[in-house]
Amino acid sequence: SPGRWNHPFRCLIHRKHSTEENTDETAIFIGSIAFYYGLNELRNGDKCVIVTSRQSEILRLLALHQNQLVERETILNEVWGDDSYSNSLALNVQITYLRRALNSDSSVSIEAVIKKGYILKVNKESTSV
């Protein structure tokens, strides 16, 4: 299931099968979690989780605007191409999976702002660097 932590070997196998031109090795740091957008991977120490491409797209939008509101319409239009009701429901489900995927760092959370959008909150005080 998406958002479940896997053994690090799983991520190494996944990375080995990725093609060179499709990988972006630059990590976006979300608290202590390294997010590799091109690989659909989240790594925290020796833990690794693989997310879907759609979840990776959503997380990239949120991660590039940490601690800022990202409007639902923006996410829906950029990830799905439109803000239809069915896509809006799908977004809710994907956010649930992403919250699970990020649960290895308690300083990180995705907060819903009712009728507005989502904020990827990173509490810097509790992040161990």
C-alpha cells in the first residue's frame, strides 16, 4: 500500500531500475525526510518509502511551499488537470496516504485549511539536524 515504510533494500532495487534521464537525485528536505521527487522516494535515516507518481506530484507542490498554504485548486489543476468533484475526492485520499508516508518525522504534518487547501508544516524547533 502507498505510504508504507519499506526496507532500504527495496528503495535500492527501485533506484537501480530507474533510468538515468528520469531520475532527479536532488533531495527536497522536509524536516529530517529527504524527498527524491524523480524517484518517488522518501528517506529518513535507514527508512524508505515509495510513493506513487501522483503522490509525488502533490508532495512536490507542498514541499516547495513549506509552511505556506497551497490552494486545493492549484493542486488539482497542476496534478489532475482540472478541479472536478471526483478529483477533489481523490486528492483527499492521496493526502491521507501522504500523511502516513511522512509519519517518520513527528515535526512534519499536512494540515487542511477548510475550503482553502493544505499546508505542509515543518516545525523547525523539533527537527533534529
